[in-house]
Amino acid sequence: MSGAWEVVIGLEIHAQLATESKIFSGASTAYGAGPNTQACLIDLGYPGVLPVLNKEVVRMAVMFGIAINATIARRSVFARKNYFYPDLPKGYQISQYELPIVEHGELLIAGDDGTPKRIGITRAHLEEDAGKSVHEAFDRYTGIDLNRAGTPLLEIVSEPELRSATEAVAYMRKIHTLVRYLGISDGNMQEGSFRCDANVSVRPRGDDRLGTRTELKNLNSFRFVEKAINFEIERQIDVLEDGGEIVQETRLYDADRDETRSMRSKEEANDYRYFPDPDLLPVELTDAYIETVGKSLPELPDAKQRRFIDEFDLRSEDAAILTASRQLADFFEAAARAATAKPQLVANWVIGDLTGALNREGLDIERSRIGAAALAGLVNRIADQTISGKIAKEVFDAMWRGEGSADAIIDTRGLRQITDSSAIDAVVRRVIDAHPEQVAQYRAGKTKLLGFLVGQVMKETGGKANPAQVNAALRKELDAG
Amino acid sequence: MSLDRDQVRHIAMLARLELSDDDFADTVAKLSRIVDFVDQLSRAATDDVVPMAHPLNMNQRLRPDRVTEPNERDEIQKNAAAVADGMYLVPKVIE
Amino acid sequence: MTERDLHQMTLTDLAAGLAAGDFTSAELTRALLERIEALDESLNAFVTVTAELAMAAAAEADAARAAGRAGSLNGLPIAHKDIFCTRGVKTTCASRMLDNFVAPYDATVVARLADAGAIMLGKTNMDEFAMGSSNETSFYGPVHNPWDGERSPGGSSGGSAAAVAARLVPAATGTDTGGSIRQPAALTNTIGLKPTYGRVSRYGMIAFASSLDQAGVITRSTADAALMLGVMAGLDERDSTSVDHPVPDYVGNLRESLAGIRIGVVRQHFDAGLDDGCAAVTRDALAVLESLGATLSEVDLPNLDLSVPTYYVVAPAECSSNLSRFDGVRFGYRAQGIEDLLEMYCRTRGEGFGDEVKRRIMTGTYVLSAGYYDAYYLKAQQVRQLIAADFRRAFEQVDVIAGPTSPTPAFKLGDKTDDPITMYLNDIYTIGANLAGLPAISVPGGFVDNLPVGLHLVGTHFGEQVILDCAHAYERQANWASECPEGYL
Ligand SMILES: [Mg+2]
Ligand SMILES: [Zn+2]
């Protein structure tokens, strides 16, 4: 799209950490409670209260750091970011500034040119979330709900190494998959537990100076990230090509209008006056601790994908699809191990009919009506020719409806494939006798009529005859005559 | 004066403090006095001295991830100037 | 037993009297409440008197004793500086901002003293948010010094000091960020103890400067200070900066011989700025310590003169952030008739805070702001490191550092309000202990023109016992602590 222009994008992702209690207090982080029922004195910044750090958030940040093979700080420090806003109870946000817990990480994504591309991750730091302002509920007032205040966040900051909206989305999806694999975030975007801001700028191709950037906020879905960035790229290029200048500012993405709008800049530039929080002490981590956390890491998406290709020799695109979620990958692997059939055949059914059925009913894989072993049972019957692929779909639907195992359904409905040649020959002869002129035309050279005759045989056998055998038998009879 | 009126106005805005016009001059004078006084620090030789953020060098203690705080909203909100439907009210925020 | 005796008695003696059944906690509590009623009008030491709560608690304490369930402070009346949150009782920090604030919880210090059986008589006056050295910045007006009503009792714990000196209560809590317990103790002939940073929990103590604040106590005997500290000290899981360090039996360990104790005298302490009378009193006090077996030697604190400027960067920086929570939204004062959000903030804070608090918030905002952070805040934290190193070096040669608590005796109310710097310089001898987090105590050291002067003793981290020993031995020998201001006998 950009032609003479090179696009430069960096993402700041806020992932809510999946803890029971808040980062600095014992209040619950459960979503959807009544306003301020989960905001305790500490979350409210009451006079005299003090923060104490949640052990779990440290472990989760370290897990993430190891997963992106980053440097884990042996000593990290919490700082105060000072500014006034009604949803920020203390008048400062406790975050990490000079010494974050995670630095210099990296992630491989599929670049636009199709080849793998390394994206640097500058840092990932721990901080507390703010509350929520409710503007609609009252006409002259804004309501403040501080339930979310103090919820633990991991802010993940990428290097400005993304070169298009699609790369940005690929990166964001990769992080999203990763935090869910690690079990450190539920990644629920509707509930705001996975949010993204994008820093976007453009510069003449070949130029190595960065152009002036704008920060896009409020990008709460993959689709919006892509649309917002693309809109912003176009806007910036238009401005520059008309000889204008880009203003460094924060812009809000409006999904309804599909445009970004400048946020009216505050009465003055922010000066956050960061300084080390004197209520908290440095977080010191030992090598032993980091090693232990490292051992607890699950197999990560990239490794799993590679293993699926090597071990099950799957098509790489299928391996990618199956490892997009840890649960889907586990389901496939269980089915593949239970099956005597080729893993690729199992993969086709998981990606095809099963995913289709799940999507129709809006179920996720953990709640599939057909278990991994049961699906393996079905695929095995195709592999050993007990049923044809066509019949298999009928059996699948019956299984989905809960009518039992593949074998049980095949038996009760007598769907077993006919492979007995004498039985097939008998039907073939009956069909030939029943259709003299089609046979004549065939013999006169209209050989495509074979298909019609095969169809007749399948009809007579209720689709159970082995298609290959039927073909062979028909040809033999017709060509003989 | 080490601080001028505009600087003091800027600081007051950052700190969200309204200053009365009558003693604004006095505020500027006293703040300048304080800044001049602390300017003595520039005398100290502090090359590669590690800043001391804390009197004791200890590490942060970590608490177990347990929910310990009950909902006390109604008692807590008795201290608030304006609440409705469990929410704290502030003048409409225009975004 | 007459009331006169009760109010003159120390915490330790009252504990013995209660245990012996000479009087009940109800009698004692009523006697002191009546005394507050009669005398506090002119002193203004209390912001709130909790008479009913106190009488109810006293009855409970008497019942507990009868049932054989008496804690170490059972039935003993105390007062809390109004900076400690007290559940269901107004906690104002002597500020208009919190004039209507009722804390929904107890500070850890308040809870521990209550659990030991102490009876709260009320909340004492102070400099607004503990920012001041004269108690003149209180929204509720200045506290008057029992030794001379025209004079300041010092600050910021001036209400606690005056209440204890005037025999309205045998002990009161205080907080000390730069000398706010020790300087008022010195100016009122009481004992003021600031423990090691982290020794006592800060939870529920409204923060002024988090890396300097420490809770302590003002009493009329060193043994009483030791008794109170034993109850207040110890790890609190709710305060990340409170330290898990064993709490010794401070009272049981008290000794009267100072044989083998090495006391350092700071050369710089006798430089210009120290009142001649105070200098003389301090020298006499040092001689007494020597007579008790301690050995004296000179030590150096080369950066002492930089401690006040360092403090006036670090403390305001922390306070500017700590006091941002006072925005009129969740608690405290909110300006009336506001149109928009910015006005809510600026007028609420402009009207809710007094001048000195606003000055310190602005100073702190300035030293942290873009372009000035390195020159002021960072520089100050570096100088703070130098000051702490000076103490470490000195403590390689001595166990205790002794000197004057305050450069002058109590000054007249209004004398130092025009120039903030002259007020700040009051804390020249005390601030170092806060910057380095060291324990320190001020014990009555004598008089100049009928005005009390304090002897200041500083120890090493968690070295409370040694400074208590020195103070106790000195107190027994010199016996200044028993001097009572006229009109309060
Ligand atoms: Mg950010
Ligand atoms: Zn953030």
C-alpha cells in the first residue's frame, strides 16, 4: 500500500495477569462485580494504607520473560507515575520505569514476505491498572468504578520493527497465544484483559530517521488494530504528501466511523515525575528461582508446531492452525496418539468437520461433543476402509448428536462398506441389465456414462459399496461385452 | 528570585493547587527561598555515588495470591462527597 | 489515692498501681478526662477527646483484669497523634482536608496498643500532615507549651508532647520524619523516642514522607518509652518496609551502668547556630554520661550541614506524591460549587491544604519535574548516601552519638513563621537520623531560663536498647524528667 513510504509500528500490549487477588492488595480481581465492591482501602488509596506485592505476578512476569528469551532483571524497582485523573485513586500509578523486570526479548512472526521475522521486545514491566470512568450513566456527572484499580498488568513493549498492519496483527496474535499458553492471562479482549496501543509513523523508503509518530489507543480487537493502523498510515501519508506535518499526539480509534481521531490534548503536556516508590522495596530474584520457574514452562507454540511437523509429519499450515491454542493442540495430539490412522487424516477431521461443528454451536474445544479418542475411532474406520469418507460424515453427525461410538453407529445402521467382490459383481450385472441403451452408448464410445452407471450401483448399495471396486467391476463387464 | 511567577503557576497546575492572588507574590518569594536553600546541594561531590532511595537495604517481601479483603463499600463510601449507584461522582469528564 | 498523684505517675507506676488494685482504670481514666476538660482549653493539645469510648474501654479493662486477662498495658490511658487512623473516630491530620474524615480502620500501632489493653483518651493536635516544627500549621490552631503558653511546644507532634508534659496523659504516640517526636519532647521536658526505620509499622499512619516517617512515642520516663516500644514494634505484613527483626524485652534489659559504652560527640554539633545555654546544658549532660561509665570521644559528620537541604528535597518530593490522593473524590474535603474536573482538583486542594503543606507539595513537584530531577531529587539521594556513610563511619568507633536535640529552647509562637528556612533549621540535629533510618531519643537534659533542653542520643540500626539504656541511666542520675511545669502539678 505504502509504495514510496516505509511504515514503522511499535506495539504496547497490556495483558491482565490471571491472579486471584490484586497486585498490591488482597481484593478480588473477578470480573463483573457491582461497582466498587472489589475496591478495598488499598485500591482506593485511602490515607495510611500501603502496598504489598503479590508473589504470583512476579512468577508470571518471569515466565513470560523466559518464554521470549529475554533478560530477567535480578533487581527490578517499582516507580510512581504521577498524574491526576478520577480513575487513578492515589494520583499516581505504581509501575516500573528505569528497572523493569523483563528486558531485551524477542519473538518470531510470519513477516509479510512470508519468511519468519524477528521482532524485538524492548521490555515487559509490571504495573497496576486504573479504574473505570462511566460517562453514560449520569447526565452531569461521571461515575467512577474502582473495581479494576490495582488489577495486575504486564505491559509488553515491542521495538518499532513492525512494518505493516498485518505484521502488527501477527505479532499481537503471537503474544496473545503465548500468554494463554503460559496460563498467565486469559487474553479476554471483551473484558479488557488484553489491550493494545500502537505507535505508528511513516518515513520515505531508505530514510533511516524515524518519522513523527502518533499513538493509537483503544484497539480492543485484532480487527480494529489492523483497521486503525491502516487508516492511520493512509492519513499520515496523505498529510505528508500534501506537504503537511504529523503532530505527535494520541489518537483514539472510532470503530463505528472506522477512523482515528485526535484526543483533545489536556490543558498541558504531561510531566509524570517518575520516582522510585518509597513504599515498595526492590524485587530481588535469584538464579535458582528463575531456573525453577523456567522448568515449569509448558511446551511453547513454536516448539509444538515444529514437533507436530516432525513427529506427525503434518502440513506446516495445519500444524500452525492446530497449535494456535494449547487446548486444540492437546486435543489433536490425544486423537493422533489414539488413532491407528495417519495423523494428517486426524488433523483434517479436527480442522475440518470438528472445528466446523464447534463453530456452529459456538463451543470451544474443551466442550466438544466428540472426545479425542472417539474421533480417533471414527478416523480409524475410514483408514481401514470399514466406511467411506462420505459415510464417515454421516457417522460424525450421529456421534455429535450423542448416538454413541463410531463402531456402534456403523453396526446399528449397517453402514459397513461392501468389499465382497461377488456381491458387488451381482449388483453390477443387475445394473447393466436394467440399462441396455446406456450400456450400448457406452460401448459405442460414450465412456463418460461410466459415472452414471457407478452412481446406479452406489444407489443400489446405499452408498456402501467400495467405489474403487465398483469401478473396476463395471469396466470389466462393459469392456468384456 | 530563583523562580518566576510563570514557573510557580506551572508547578501549581502540575500539583493541582489553586493559589489565591493576594499571597501569590509571597508564595513565589518563599518557594524561591527554599529553592535557593536546597541549591547548596550542588556543592557536594557525588560523582558515582549510588543514590539512596531507602534507609535500609532490604528486598521486597511478597504476599501469597489470596483474596483477603471483604466488600466494605457502603461503610467506606460514607466518607465520599458524592456517590450514586455505588459509584463515586465527579464533574462530567469530557473526552 | 488522690487524683493529683494519678496524673503525676508514669505509665510504669500506674501499671503497678492498677495491678495492686490501688485504683481502677475507670477511676484513672475519669481523672485524666476531667483534667483534659479543665486544662486543654488553654493548651489546645487535643483535636478530639473520646471520653465515652475511653470510659467504656476502661470498664472492659477492669473486667479483663478481674478475669485475669490483663495485657501489658491493661487499663493504661494514652493518646494518639491525629495522624494515626482510628476506626470510627475522626482522623484529621490537623487539616481542613480531613476535617470530616472518619477512618474505617485502625492503624497497626493503634490496634497493637489497644490489644495490649491501652485506653485511648483522644487524638492530639499536630502540624498539618506533620509538616512543621512548631505546631503552628494546624488547621485547629497552635498548641501552647505548658512551660510558657506564649511559646511553641515544637512540632509536628506538639499536641502529644504538650499533653504528656502537662500531665493530661502519661504517654502519647507521635511520628517523626525529621525530628517531629524528638524536638517537641526536648522543648517540653519529655522523653521522645524515634525507633529505627522499619521497627514500627507505618500501616494506618498517614504518610508524609514514606522513606523517612517512623512512629514512636512521647513519655515522662525512659522506662515508659521502652514499655510502649515493646508493644508497638515488630513485623507487620501490611507494611513492606517493616522489618522482621526480633523485639527484645526493652524494659527488662534496661541497665543503669554505662560501663563500656562508647559515646561519640559530634564536632560539628557545637558550630555556630547552637544557643550558648543549650551548648552548656549539653556539655553538662555529656559529663554526667561519662560519670556513669561511658567513654566519650569526638566523631565527625562532615556532611551534617547538608542534611537539612537534603531533607527539604527528599521529604517534599515524597509528600507531593503521597498527598495527591487528596482530591475530593473518595474521602475528605471537596470544594463547593465546582463546574468542571480541573476546578474540582485545584479548588479542593487549594482550599483543603494550608500554606506550608502547599509549599512543600510545590517544592516536591518542582524537584521531581522534567529537567530538575537530576539536579535536585537524584542529587539529594546521593548526598543522603554520603550522610548515611558518615554515620556508618562514626559508628565504627562508637556505640551512641550524643548531642543537643534542638539548637534553641522553645521559641515564641509566630517567631519563625515568616521565613520557612529558619523554621527548617530547627531540625538540623535530628534530621540525620531520619535520612539514615537510625533510632534516636531525646531525654530531658536541663533548663535554660526555665525552658527545657533535650539531650539527643542516636544509635545504630535496631540499636534501640543501647540508647534507651543511656537515656534511662542519665534520667535516673540527672532526674530532670520529673520536673513539672507550673500550673500542671
Ligand atoms: Mg505505556
Ligand atoms: Zn501501562
